[in-house]
Amino acid sequence: MCEAAPVSEPALAPRPSAASRATIAQLMEPGHANPSGNVDGGVIMRLVDSAGAIAAARHCRSRVVTAALDSMSFLAPAYIGDVVTVHAAVNDANRTSMEVGVRVEVEDLRTGELRHVSSAHLVFVALDEQGRPTPVPPLLAETEVERRRQEQARVRRQQRALLRSALAAKERGTTH
Ligand SMILES: CC(C)(COP(=O)(O)OP(=O)(O)OC[C@H]1O[C@@H](n2cnc3c(N)ncnc32)[C@H](O)[C@@H]1OP(=O)(O)O)[C@@H](O)C(=O)NCCC(=O)NCCS
């Protein structure tokens, strides 16, 4: 008896990391302050998500949603009057998801001093017109740095998968 061959997806051409890099710079104004008068962490997280989504969408040229944000620490405060700059680059692309690395810097406009405030890794998933995950092009890591980031992203992907299956097992244990 003949078996139907599995339907394979057409291969997408790899895209270089450099083609999708994104940078957002924003002046911090009084509306961005927390009750202490410094920049609210949520404002920076919002910029991180936006810059990451732009890089991911540039890579796959589809709509994207944030699936995960790894832990994020704030290493230094940002003040009203500073410029917050978020640099984002796709570290790796899988079947429908992409890991994006972001680096947040704060510039004191009076002195030009640059402070590294935070770094984070996010996972975005590409969606088709029906809102279902859809394949993305592989990432072409062209430089030594990009290849190292891609290898590190693959390790983090495995760690996230382990964490998700552990959480799913725990969830099953509590619901049965
Ligand atoms: C992200 C989402 C589309 C994934 O849908 P899903 O039904 O789990 O889809 P799949 O199981 O087919 O997984 C699709 C991809 O997402 C990845 N993924 C799903 N959940 C993930 C998570 N928590 N962390 C990292 N990656 C995840 C899978 O690894 C897979 O990647 P791959 O195709 O590259 O291997 C779905 O969970 C969703 O819509 N979440 C809400 C997104 C959102 O609203 N974000 C904004 C929140 S404020």
C-alpha cells in the first residue's frame, strides 16, 4: 500500500542577522517617571519589547508576538532628561520562533556618558494571517560574534524547553 509523503514546507532563504537589527532611542520625559522621580522600569521594558519585535518582524516579514522574556535586571538607574537607547538583534531563528538579544544603554545628554542599564533575551513567534505560528527564515550568522550568539541562543532554547516541560508536568500534577 502506498503511503502519502509528508507535506514539507518550502525552504526559506536564510537571512543575515545584520539585515534585521533595530535601534530605538527615546528621550525620557516627566511622564516616564516612577514615584521616586527616576525612569519607570516598565517604560524600559516596553522599549525592549518594541525594539525586539521590530528586529524579529524585519527578519521574518510577518506579524510577531512575544512568547517569552528571559529574566531582566536593571544594573543602573535612568533619569528624566536621559536618552534610553535599545539595540536589538536576532540571535537565532528556529521553525517559527526567533530569539532576539537586546542591550539597553542610557546617555546623559549633558556629559555624553553612556551607561549599560540592562540586557535581555526575548522569544518572538511569527504568525500567519490566521494568527497561527508560521515558518521563519533560518538565521545566517556571518561574524564570529554572531556565530557565538547563535550557539548561546541554542543552549538557552534547550533550557527554556526543559523549563516549559517541567512547568507543564507540574501543572498536570496540580490539575489531576
Ligand atoms: C506564542 C504562541 C503563538 C505559541 O503558540 P503555540 O500554540 O504554543 O505554538 P507552538 O507550540 O506551535 O509553538 C510555536 C513556537 O513557539 C515557541 N514557543 C511557544 N511557547 C514558548 C515559550 N513560552 N517560550 C519560548 N518559546 C515558545 C515554540 O518553541 C515554537 O517554536 P519553533 O516553531 O521555532 O520550534 C502562543 O503561546 C501565544 O499566542 N501566546 C501569547 C502571545 C502574546 O499574546 N504575547 C504578548 C503577551 S503580553
